[in-house]
Amino acid sequence: MKRIFPQLLLLAVSLFSFQQTHAQESLPDLVKRVKPAVVAIATYDADGEPVMTGSGFFLRPGEVVTNLHVIRGAKRCEVKTLDGKGKVFAVTGTLAVDEEGDLVLLSVDMPRERPRASEIASVLPDEGESIFVIGNPLKLEGSVTDGIVSAVREVPNVGKIIQITAPISHGNSGSPVFNLKGQVIGVVTVKVTNGQNINLAIGAARLAELKPGQLRALAALPMRDRYGDVADSSYRTGLDSLWLGNYDNALGYFETAANRNPRRADAWVQVGYCKVKQGKNADAIRAYQHALELSPESEEIHNKLGDAYYYAGRMSQAIASYSRAISLQPAFADAHYNLAVAYFESGNQRLALNEAKILRQLDGKLYEKLVNETRLE
């Protein structure tokens, strides 16, 4: 033990020093550390003429994430690293495509001796949290902007959308949004042109779905056809409005999609979500019930139906829906949170506390939110 103790003490001091160094990093130091994983993206048509510029970042060595709309329609694509003088590498194709999340994983032909990758945040940021963005706005490669998280919202079937105040311009599409630990919390996707400093990024949790698959040529990526499948094009246009929080406009598109193809459970889910936002909870309940007829084992839909019952003041039915969601997915933290709140509002402190204890193990941040709102501990 006398020999081991000094070694353990030295290890503890080293770990503490490492944590302190990263905890005290200034913004310039953070930028220097994470910038090598960020790239500028340029796309070209069949004649070699420039089509679009954008931004991206290495998710893993040789694999770059950007927005799907940045490379759609391109015949050739290149990425340029932002460290040093920068080097240009060819994109050999796509490894994964996420249509609804507007994300794509690109394969980059480059040497592996200098591996580049980004650290992805495991939790959502807090509202008011400081962030910064590195990207390629207006071809100004490696530009850094900073701001705060002004809101975190949800878009069903897409995930969490992070609203940020960091200035965004054309060419920032696909830029990583970093927290002050140097972790990626989101991917810039939308700039609201009729508002000031209202910019949107899709939460980093969506990146987990970009698993490398078969390599496909850029030219094999289908164009978005707004004049083919009316149900599909209406649904996607509705998503665009939903990203911006325009629920009234989005509802019309989702209703068109649902009416054109009544078998689309996702369209009925979005109709229900928009109806809740409008305060039309009875209509929302009917829409979610229709969606469940099509997808009876979906924990997400049961959870959403619980929300509609909750806002309608029908607590017993809300509790039943949240419980059903949990039975289908026991680790569904959002459903445990919702069930705890419903029990609390119903006056059942004991069952609310039971759910709080489970939630604490699943999602510490969501548990803190629950405690702050209900004082359950």
C-alpha cells in the first residue's frame, strides 16, 4: 500500500489538473482545439461549375457530417480543412442519409495518419447557455460566432431543435454548434430570415442515427420532388414550417398529407401535435388515436396522446397513456417525467416520487427540471 498510494495520488492530481485545464479553457483556446475537426464544403455540377458552399465537421475519421440540402443535386463535392493553410480532399460519396433531419454523412478520401473527430455532447444544453459556431459563411472559411441558447423545442419525429443567437449566414449550413466544453450540441440548419438572431440547429442526439452504411455516389441521391407524391411533399413542407414554430401553417400541410395518404401515422402525429399547440386538445386526441390505430406499439405516440389528455385536464387517461408508453419502452425518460408530473397534478405524491426516482437514474437533467417544477425529492 505504501508503494501504491503515491501512484494513486499522482494519478488523482493529474486527472484533477486535466479537468481544471479544460474547465478553464478560454474561447480562443477552445476554438484552436476544435477547429481542426471543422471543414468548408464546396459542391459542383456536371460541368464543374460551383453549385453551393456549406460547412461540416468530422464525426469520425474520414466521415464528415453536413446538411443534406448542401450536397443535394451535386455531382462532385470537396471538403477543405480549416487548420493551418487548409487542405482539400475529395468526397467519395454518402454513407448515410437522414431526410427528415436534413443530415448526411459523407465519406472523405484522405490519409488516416491525422485522425479527426468531434466529441458529441450527451445532454441537451440549458436555455441561456453560452455556445459558439465555426463555419463557412459567405465563403469566409473558419469564421467563429458566439451567442447563447435561447430555446430548446421539439419537433415530433425529428427531435430537439436548438434556437441560438449566434449570427448565421449563407454557407453556415452544416456548421457544428459547440458548448464551452468543446462538445457538439447541434448542427446549424435553418436561418430565420424575417427575424433577428433567430437561428436553428438540430440537436446532436440525431447524429447517433447516422450509422455508416453502403457507400453511394452523390449522383445517386434523389432530388426532392415537390410535384410527385403530394402526401410526401406536403409532409416535408409541413416539417419546414414546424421547424420555425409556425404551427398554423404546418397544420394545413400535415392535414393534406394525412388526407392524401390516411395510412401515414407520422402525418397524424404531426396533426395532433399542431392541434395541441393551438389548444384544440379534443382534435389532437382524435388525431393521435388515429395514429395509434396505424402504429399501436409506438411509445412515442402513446406519450404524445398522454400530453393531449393532460392539457385537456383528463388526468386518469393521461396517466394511462404515459404508463403504456413506459411499458413499451421502460427507459423512456420523457414518459417517466410526464407520468411523474401527472401523478403530482393528481395529488398522488407517492407514485410521483416513485417515478422521480426512476427518472433520476435515467436522466439527471430532466430529474432536476422535475424537482424545480414540483419540489419532489
